[in-house]
Amino acid sequence: MSDQTTWRAGLRGALLLTCSAIAFGAMVLLAKLSCVRLPPAEVAAFRFGIGLAVVGALWAGRLVRVRPERAQVPLLLLRGVSGGLAVLLLFVAIGRGHVGVATLLNFTSPVFTAVFAWIFLRERLSAWAVAALVVAGAGVSLVWRGSTEGGHASLLGWQSLGLASAALAGVAVTTIRALRRYRAAGTWTVFAFFCACGLACTAPVAVNGFLSPTPVEWLLLLAMGLTAVIGQVLMTYALASVPAALSGIIQQLTVVIALLMGHLALSEPLSLTSAVGTALTIAGVIWAAWLSREEA
């Protein structure tokens, strides 16, 4: 493959990843709008149900392969459950708080991935990586403080749920890395397990407090589920030609988009403290992603 062909493939991948970030940004806004009346667990269940339906249709049409190996199943289940719970907590945080801040906290997952990979997979954690994690942590603390200005901070508030979702997402990504040390599972196999396990985690809670959606809410839920799938599909194809470090940087566009949408469409406040914290957090996460050469 020539340098020009490689460059074009990389540019196409970067554009696809940018579109993926936009789709995920739209997804969190639609999730916030859906959670105005509907319980977050119900909204999350619809997100997974729509994703699973799309994968099932593609599999039935023989457009994708979903074929896990027996040895991969335990890790696939761990990845699916941790990822499913991460989305559930994110949606609860979005429903209770600010969509932009909740998304920002969720997107600190590369920080947790670096730590978990160091602990469980014995991956190297350099001094520079630790410095990047400290910068991101300082940014999170400022965002946390800024999002509670004029109110009372709580360790059990929606901000904690957003951060917990990032930790669970870190577990999910670390599990994928563990899978790749043996034999990589197919992308659609991982996504199918993610949707199935996520639906299993959210459906019992959703059924308990189920509210029948209105016609407008049905449209919001459908759009939310489809944008999630679109974002996932675009990201899947983009990662084939975009280095992991660059993908980690581009994906931070989702945070910026969510913050802007929350501020412009929902009039969510963005204090100076939160703005500074946001810049520090994104910088720290980008730094951590750049230092990580293993594709997540």
C-alpha cells in the first residue's frame, strides 16, 4: 500500500470517527430529552434493544458475523455486563443532571482503562501517563465543583454516577484488551454481547417502573437508538485505519458536542470553574490516549 493510499485511508477514518463523535453527541442529547418523563433505565433498555435488533437483522441477512468461541464467552460476558451497566449509570446521570458534564465524566474512561490495564494486565504505566491521569483528575475535581455551585455537593450525586460509568467503561475496554491477547473476537460479536448483556441489565429495572412512551417519545427513543448504532458502526470502520492515540483524541469531540448541545439547547449552565475543569479533563484524557499505543 502506497503512502498516498495510507494517507487517504487515514483521512477517511478520521472523518468517519468525527461523524461517529457527532452521532454519539446527538445520542446523549436525545437520551436527555427522553429522560424528561421516562425512567433512565427504560431509555437505556430501548437503546440496547434497538442495537440488538439491528445486529440481529444484519446477522439474519448474513451481512455480519456473530460467532464467539467458547473460550471467549466469559470475557465477552464481563465486557457486556460492565459496558451495559456503564451506559445505565450514564443515562441515570444524564437524566438527573447536566448532559454535558455527565458525558464528560463518562469519557474519562481512558484514565480507568490505563489503571486497570496496569493492575490486571501488567501493562506499563509510565511517569508521563501518571502525570496525564493527574491532570485529568484535577480537571474532574474542578468540573465536579463547578457543577455543584449554588447547590450542595454529594458523593452520591449524579456526578458520582457519571464517574462510576467511566470506571465500568474502563473495565469493559480492559476486558477487550484481554480478549485480544488470546484471539480477537469479531467486532460485531463484541457489540452483540454488549447489547444483549446491556438489555439483560436494564430490562428488569425498566419493567418495574415502565411508562408507556408517547408518540413523540417513541420518535426520540428510535432516533436515540439509531444514532447509537450509527456512531458504533462508524467508529468500528474508522478504527481499522486510525491509530488508537488519534482515535482517543477525536472521540473527545463527543464531550465538546454534548457540552455545547446541553448549553445551547437545554440552557445548562457552564461556569468558569467547570469550563477550566473541562479543558483540563479533556487535555488529560487526550494526553493519556496519546501515550497509549495499544488500540482499545
